[in-house]
Amino acid sequence: MRAPDTTAEAGFTLIELLVVIVILGVLSAIVVFSVRGINDKGQGSACKTDKATIQTAEEAYFASGNRGQYGTMAQLVEGGFLSSASVWYDANPSGASYEITPKAAAPGAPANPCTSAG
């Protein structure tokens, strides 16, 4: 009778380790590509919320007895309708109407994420 060979089953083979590494690489690639768009969706929601807040502030400013006029961003902040001026949008009143437009990025500054948001 021969003694059992204990060294043959002491660890993993190189092929087994490489297969595990490849499987982990594939799984991590799947996770990275599936999570990549989450930040973009969140930024789009933040832009839409900021624009809706300005629209609500404009309507409240108009309804609060300001001679049927909409306000500029500074007037909305001074009147307490906004807590601070938007860094992404400008409010452009023209009498009894207004327009909310995305601000252009300053030279050397990052691009405005809301230029393509609805």
C-alpha cells in the first residue's frame, strides 16, 4: 500500500485561479456599465427640480401683488421666494411673461449640466 499524496490537494491550480479572476472581471465590468448612468439621471432630475422651483417662485412673485410683473432672479431672492439664486438657470421676465433659460458656462468652468435638460 502506498501512502496518500497530500501535496497534490494542498491548493488551487493556476487554471482554477485564472478562471476565478476572469469571472470576477466580467462581473465587475457588468456592474460598472449598469451603474454608469445613475449619476446622469440624478443630475437631470436636479435640473428639472431647480427649473420647477424657479417657475413656482415666479408665479408666487406675480401673485403677490407686484403690479402684474414677473421678477428677476435677484428680485425673487430679495422677496423671499427663493432661498438663493440658481447657479444653473436665469429668470428673464418681460412684463406679464417670463422665460427660464440655462446659464452659459463661464470660460474655464465646467459645462452647465442643465443645457440639455427639459
